[in-house]
Amino acid sequence: MKSKRKAIKGVDPSPVIRMAWEDRCSFETIEERTGLNEAAVIHLMRRELKPSSFRLWRSRVSGRVTKHRKRFRRERKSLRAGL
């Protein structure tokens, strides 16, 4: 748990929150740019947002295919195959 806190402390939360709210920005992209994995982003969002805003964001993200690069590519291939 200490390693997550240390990693999160050195990061400015504003750009991470902005990227996390975007529909087309995957967790992998956030990790490449900030070094925070999905669990650390969730922890940061829980800490920085109001509880109702966090629940709203979490419900949006949990069903979103585009937040995970691998799932998005798989979904995209299946859509193209159907054309």
C-alpha cells in the first residue's frame, strides 16, 4: 500500500482526473503518461472526487470498452468483421 501512496503523491491529480473522465483515453494511456496503473487511478479518483462524483465516474468506466485498450481493439475488430 505504501508504494501506491508514494506513486500517487508525486503526481498532479488534475491531468489524471481529466484523462480518466475522457471516454477515449484508456487506462493504458494514462499509465504511459503518468506511471499510474488502473488501481492507482481509481484510488486517486476516490481520494480527489466527491463521493457522488466518484460513484458516477466508476459506473461510467466499469461498462466502458474504450477504457481498456485490449477490449477496445477486440470490439473494434468484431465490428469491422460484421461490415
